[in-house]
Amino acid sequence: MTFEIREGLMVKADWIAVDWGTTSLRTWAMSSSGTVLAEAQSDHGMGALRSDGFEAALLDLISDWLPAEKTRVIACGMVGARQGWVEAEYSRVPCAPTASTLTRAPTTDPRLDVQILPGVCQMSPADVMRGEETQIAGFQSLNPNFDGVITLPGSHTKWVHMSAREIVSFQTVMTGEMFAALSGHTVLRHSVRTDGWDEAAFDTAVDEILSRPERLAAKLFSLRAEGLLNAMPCETAKARLSGLLIGAEIAASKPYWLGQPLAIIGDTDLATLYARALQTQGLDAIRTDATAMTLAGLCAAHTQFTTGPRSGT
């Protein structure tokens, strides 16, 4: 187990915000006014835990912050998945990104009141999200009049149509996971093994695949052939692989972004790539940080349920 951040051991939290993904757990000790008092992070993500291990993993990070009385913990992300601590229901689109209910997780420590935010689902075409809706709620709390499309780059990138403060529809594209699989577990791993990067190659690949998206599979294998026959540098091949996949995603998502205001919620490096690719289509997106939007969304949920708590049992 690794702990990347650990500070503020003497603070006592008024409430605790939690972002619990598949591979990591991040927590913040919060004041009643929404100030971050301390934060801690571990690699005890949902995917590494059994159902009876969640409370201990959480206490490893937050026990020093807990006062004697019961403290509310508001959590988002894969902790509410079927394989998580307890399954939290989905809100069905069209719906507000803010939660209508919370689901209480079973705990033995009397100081804990753990409440999990629901995900969002779409029945046709079938799609789901967990965690991204909290980032969207955070963005909306800071941009209350935004109508348009929000894209959230990641392993499973989301394209989300927002109107009248509701999620109207959304689409998930597995671009990040495809990049990881192709670069780590196929013949292309020999061609992209580098930390380098070629911006011009990325731009060219985006332009090529946007013009002919049906050629994606053939373009992918050409990366290997170019390396063998023409000594294409690994940094060029890596950038081209990213450009081909992101370009194909943008082509497939055109019904979402065409003619719409656009915002990107994501980590800096990945958001930069998406913004660069979208600029080729004349789109200048609002860019925001994923962690900041998650925390803003958790704060919005805390405010909502503090004034009128509606939670599961």
C-alpha cells in the first residue's frame, strides 16, 4: 500500500469528502464552510477490496480526523458499484447531476455515517456513469447557466449533453482503455515504448482519422510496419496512436459536440490533448480540473443534504 499525501493529523473534520475509484481512494477533511482542512490518498481502490474491507481502508486514512460524535462521510465513484461497498442506485436521464438520494454504507465504527452518491444511467442506448456525475455537479455549481456538452476524458471518456441544469443524454467511449491495451498488450507495445512525444505526429494523426475514420484498424497496424521498415521513432508512433484513437472518438461523437458550447473536465495532460484535437474542428473548450470539480460536487451534495437530508438506510 502507498500513501501519497498525508497531512493535517491534528484536525477534526466537520464532514469528510471521498472520491473512491477503481484504483485509488482520495479523502478530504472538510470544515462546515467547505474549506479543505487536510487530505489523504491511498491505492486502496474499489478493485483491490472485498466487500468487508472498505471500512478499514477508509479508517486507515480518516480515523485521526474523526471527532467522538458521528461524522458524515459523502462518497462518490465506484465505491457505489455492484462490486463496491454497497450498490447505490442510478438516477435515470434526463436528471440533475446532483443526487436525489444517498445510500448508507454499513459500518461498525459508531463515529461513521457513510453516504454514497448514486451514479447516472441511460436506458437506450444503454450507458452508465459513476463519479463523473459528481464532477458535472461541481462544474454546474460554478457555471450554473451552462447549456452544452461536457466531455470527461479518461479510461472511459464521457460525452454529456446538458440542458436546463439536467443531463439529457450521454455517450461513453473506451479510448483510454483502448490506448492502454494496445500500447501494453499488442504488437504495438514494441513501437510505443517511450516517454517521449511528437506533437506534430499527434496533430497529423487526428486530421487523418477525422477525414477517414473507417481506416482506423489499418492505420493502427501501420505504426508497427513504419517502425520496422522506415525506422519511425517510438515517440512518433506513440503520439500517432493517441491521435488516431482520440480523433476516431471525436469523429464518432460529432452529434454531441457539433454546434454546441463545450467544456472539458479532466487531468491536465489528457485534457490538453482533447482540447488540441477539438481545436482542429474550430472548438475552443472551457477547461477545468477533474479533482477540483469532484470536490466542488461533493461540497454541493453536502450542502444539499445538510439542509434536507434524504438518505438510504
